[in-house]
Amino acid sequence: MHNPFPGMNPYLEQPGLWTQVHNRLIVAIADEITPQVAPNYRVSIEERVYTTTEAVALVGIADVLVAQRTDQELHPASTAQLTQPRRVRVPLPAEVTERFLEVRLVQTNAVVCVIEVLSPKNKQSGDGRNAYAAKRQKILGSATHLIEIDLLRGGSAMPIATSTRKPYSILISRSGDRPDAALYEFDLPEPIPSFPVPLQPGEPEPVVILQRIVDEIYTRARFDLAIDYRQPLKPITAEEAAWVASIVQGVEV
């Protein structure tokens, strides 16, 4: 089945699916760029790893046994009754891996351009955003170009000097133009823009046709089998909801 939306499919953003979408996007973008820049450049898939915390259920035999034991069993000489505790969750450390792309010069292995596809953790306050923000600032203070692709409606956009006007964006920050940068903004009814990948000055720049890539991975991965188009989207306005309904009404579920 083909992507029913003319641009970004907002149902791909659901938490249980986005990791797969993200990983496929990274590989597909690398495959799109590599033939256009070889043999002078290569595109490598890199990983950023950080530790965060998440709430998980405390499930274990010891807990059950303690809950079932009476006060008399614990303290035979006591006649007082134990207060029944409330079951809660505690934050446990979890290792998170986020993939991104680096365009490197073959001759020197120098990183010329970094390409990031934002994840939900990058757009929410916490360890994920902090880890990415630190790396982002390092790149912006270097001679490396940055491409930042935001295909997520939820969360807070990464900061730029001018406020964004549309939910989706592609930021092209060329090292020689900073603090100025190019921002492609788009909304649900609009197709995803194609964008250039800056290299060294004076060199031809490869173009990434992102709409085609999104459509192709949707079809190849059969993401339609993982999506229930009957479910409402959030956050979304009444006008957007009506438009989405008109798009998905003919989709088989």
C-alpha cells in the first residue's frame, strides 16, 4: 500500500512505530546521497548513546511474598496490623541509541556535514534533548555543516533565532553562512521539500528527494499494517482533523 498522504504521514509519528521509521529513514537517506558524492566522500551511519531513566513496573517474587506475609509472621510478638502499601514505579536507567549520518571526506576522513533526523526524545525536556542540544551546539560552533530534519508534530522545536511557523521543518546550516541558515517549513497538506547537502565550497551539492524516500519506505516496510487509521491524531486542530479524515476515509483497515 502507498502512503495516502501527499506529504508527511502523521500516523508514522506514533511512539511504537517511530523508531522503525527513523532507522529506515537514516539508511535510505544514506543510500540516496552516497552515489552522488562517491568516490570523494562517503556517508557513514553513526550512533549517539546516552543513559536516561524511565518508569518500569516493579514485578518480582520478593514483592509478592512480602505483600502476602502478615504482620504476625513478620513480628510474632506484635499484634499491630501493617498498612497496605501502594504499588509505585521507580525510574531505572536505560541506554538509548540514536542514529545519525556523517558525510566524510575519503582522503582525510574529516566530517563535512552531519545529518540528523529528530526523535521524540530530542523534542521533549530531559536527557534526550540535553544530549542532542549539546552535540548541536558543538556542530554549530565548528566548520561542519548541519542538516536537521524534523518530521514530528509533537514536542518543542529545536531553537532558532526566528520562531517556526509550521510543524515540520528541514534546517540547513552551512558553516560559512552562520548564524544565517536556510529553513524549509511545511505542514500536513504540503509535500515534503527536497533539500541540498552542502559539501566543500564550489562543489556540486547532492539533492535528497525526501518525499520519495518517505513514500518508498512506507511501501517497502508495509507500515500500513502497523497503523490503525481509525484512531484520532493528537495534537491536531479541528480543521486538520477534518482534512485527515478526508484522506484516510478510503484507506483499508
